[in-house]
Amino acid sequence: MTDLSKIRNFSIIAHIDHGKSTLADRMIQHCGGLTEREMSEQVLDNMDIEKERGITIKAQTVRLNYTAKDGETYELNLMDTPGHVDFAYEVSRSLAACEGALLIVDAAQGVEAQTLANVYQSIEHDHEIVPVINKIDLPAAEPEKVRAEIEDIIGLDASEAVLTSAKSGIGIEDVLEAVVAKIPAPSGDRNAPLKASLVDSWYDPYLGVVILVRVIDGVITKGLNVKFMQGGTQHLIDRVGCFTPKRTDLPEIGPGEIGFITAQIKEVEQARVGDTITTVKGGANEALPGYKEVQPVVFCGLFPVDAAEFEKLRESIGKLRLNDASFSYEMESSAALGFGFRAGFLGLLHLEIIQERLSREYDLDLITTAPSVVYRVHLSKSKNEDAKVIDIHNPADWPDVNRIDMIEEPWIKAVIYTPDEYLGAILKLCQDRRGIQTDLTYVGGRAQVTYELPLNEVVFDFYDRLKSISRGYASFDYEQIGLREGDLVKMNILVNAEPVDALSLIVHRNVAEERGRGMCERLKDLIPRHLFKIPIQAAIGGKIIARETIAALRKDVTAKCYGGDITRKKKLLEKQKKGKARMREYGNVSIPQEAFIAALRMGEE
């Protein structure tokens, strides 16, 4: 059992790519968690995608033993958190399990949007925050300027900020000393009823669900019968341990400590992040605060390119769901794309990661439909039904227009950091997306703009556009601020007078015409020519708002007429004309799969 005063629990928080995982690597090396031979770059990022993209998706925890300069050995529980806004829930749960945080700021980039969002979350938990200025050996590094930024923007005292370079290993010991000196020890009572917070859970094919816990009071030992207070399930613990970062079994996890337990649970769904674990007999009466269900924000359809792979997709999604309980899915079918699933994600990056994991780990070719958000539709009373409110995340479920009283859409508050020279283009982008500017402040040569934006304008390609117009310098963070009424309509795309359900969109009335025209023009280039004329139309209800026509392939039926009477040629042309009319009536237009994918990438011109 470790003395409480010798335990330090802390998270590493920062914007994307400011060096969280690299600093964690150096700390593990310094404390002897792994030998030189076992080390690898970003050792805590264990997915290929994480290593390739240089992002952290799952928060990881490591227990290190550090002998400080005062001669005492301390137990450090380090949590490496994701930096991207889509995984903010992961960050909030990790922060709840700690008493302090290392705030890492890139000495060349300075304070960015996600730095701020994570710091405010940390301050809400009353954390002790230790500023660390990283990458001081870069030619563009300006540590003193960054120190001033931390004080101006965040309001933290940065006079004692630790200067490090995680890549070169400069200042690592200073960071560890600052952790021991500044981050408070946890409190907890060994003899009180067990209370442990469920920080994270994932599926292991050999052990079942592995659950990461932070013990507040009491002790967890092998063979203990526990219950999950929110989930309402009971389990017998069969393994207790910690990560160093190798999996190490322990006899117990005491108060203030972070470790893992397994209890032969088969479904990650049962081990919801944020739940409270207590003993079945003589357990705690009330759960720990802070538990909330994670809500999907963005929805899109996932369909296999080859319809025969539907069963494989069903199996793969089920397996992936074992490891990531934050995305939800249900079956749907589409006339154009066949059978597939409607899946809900925490954001666009989450959607991209899941899609990439499905195609890589399970070898699937997928089509994703346009991402959409959840709309709340208020319906009036009809002959057979009472007035009611419904939530819709699939354009195919759009109700009868005559019954719609009001439609509400989700809005977000976005904070954008940008160097001054790109400000004009970014303001125009936000205005074009129906944004409402609420704040604009300057710190040094950088602007901080706050906008309120409808979420459905952001889910398409806002982030990509923002990065391209600012050459990658702007950073963006958002939080949801609730629902607001909007003038929204369902726009159908008709190909040869047949609606294509996979291409229908819910858009704001003001931009419907522009979107419709863009969609028709793109489809005109993507759909191959047939032997008959194909009209492509965008329609709202019965009103056509845009149209393009794909010309027919012509066959010269008069080629075999050498001279002779003109009536012979006319007779052949007339016969062809009738055939074309009949073909247009009964002919099927084949839309290639690439056309779906390209047509749904909005606004890339």
C-alpha cells in the first residue's frame, strides 16, 4: 500500500501536436517504465492511425515510480489525453480522475483554441495547473513570448513555467520535480465504503472488458463482488493491476490510486465511462457526480460498396463497437445504395477515424453519405395523430411538410485563433455559414474570434476550409449551445425524374438554391452519358430549384444511306426518336459509386 502523500495523479493537456505523447515517452524512459529496447515513438498511442496522424484518440494511463531529489519515491499516475475537440469527453473524464494537470504549450505556436478549452475544463475541476513550454530547441521558438501569452490569455502565473524539449530530452527532470512539488496528493479513506470512478473501458479479446478505475475511498482487491451504480449490473473482479506501461498485476488498488480491473464482462456497453463502482454489500449510497451519457452529434450512413459485404460490415461494426462505446448505429436501407447502417459520431474526426478503422482493420470498402445533425421537428395535430415533437437525423425520415410547425437545429459556439493576415477570409467563411460574431480580441499578432454557428454548416467541410484559407495556422474549438429555430427544408436530387434518397439533404432555405445548383453541376460531370437524355434536378417539395441535362450519346442511324430519297433518312431518324423516348421512359440510369462520394464532398471548388 502506498502512502497517500506519495501519490501524484495528473493529466497532460494541450492542443493537437504540441508534444503530449512525446513528453509522456520521455517521462516513462526517465522513470525506467520501459527499457531502451522496448521503447518506440509515442509508445502510448497504440493504434496505427494514431501514430500515422500524430494524434491521440484514446486517453492512456501509466503508473511510474520516481525517486525525487528529496530522496523519497513517489508514485506518479500519468494520463495522456487526446487534444482534438471530438474527444473532449475523454479529456473531461480523465481530468475528473486527477488532482492536477501539466499544460503543454508549443514554444513556436503559442496558446491555441484547444489549449484553452482543456485548461478551462481543468480549472472547473479545481486542478493545480503546471505550465510547461515545450519545443524550446526549435529555431522559431519564443518561450518568453509564450510565457506572456499564457499569462494574458489564460490568466495563469507562468513565471515558473518549465522549459523543455521532449524530443531532445531537455528539462524532463524539471517537469517531474514540478509535478512532485506543485500537484497536491489525493485524499481518501481506506476504511470507508468503496467508491471508484470508471475512467475508461476497452475490449481485450482474452480478458473481456478492461476497466480503468480511480479509487476515491476503500480498496479494490481480487475476488470482490462489485456493482456499477448507473449500469445496475454486478460483477466479480478476477484481476487487479496497473500499466507501467506494461500490464502488471497487483494485489490491490488503494484510495487515490489509478489502475485497471477485469471481471469477465463481455460488453463495453455495460462499463460506461463515468459510472461509479462500489461493493454489493455495505457499498456507497450515492454515486459520484459528473456522470453523463455521451451524445452523438453527427450522423451519416455507412454502406458497403459491394452489397454482398453487408454481413461483413455488420460483424465489423459490432466488433468495433466493443472498443468504442461512444458511437451508435442502427440499420437502414436505401434504394440507391442497398443495406447499410446509420451511425452517430462525436464529431467529424471521430467519423473519419471510425471509417478508416473499418476499412483498414476489417478490409471493407465503404460509401458514407453526407453527414447530418439531429433536428428537432415540432409537428402539428393531424386527423389521426396528436401534435408531437420528433428528433430526425436522416433526411429520409423527413415528415410531411404540411404538418411541420417549427424546426430547431443545434448551434455551437466556436472559438477560432488565427494570425492577423488570415482574419478577413475567416470572417467571410463564418458569415457565409450563417455565423453570428460575438467577440473579437487580439493578443500579440493573433486574433481570437468567437462565433455562433449552426452545426449543420460546420459538419460538411468547415474545418478543411478553415485550414486551407489560413494555411493551417488557424485553430478551432467548439462547444454546443443548444437548439434554435431555423428555416430548414429537405432538398431532393432527382435523376431522370427519380429521387435518389442517398443524395437528399436538409439545408437552410437561403442556401438551398446554391447547394442544389452545385450538386447538379457536379453530378452532370460524374454520371456517364447514356443513350438517352438525362435530366438532373434539385427540388424542394414539388418546386424544381436547379436543373442540368446530360446529353444523349448519338448513334448515326443514317450512315448506311448513300444518296437516295430524303424520306428514307427521315424514316430512320423518326424510328430512332421513338426508341429514345421509350428508352427514356423505361431506361435505368446507373450512377457509379464514385459519383456518390464526390457529389457529397460539398464546396470543394
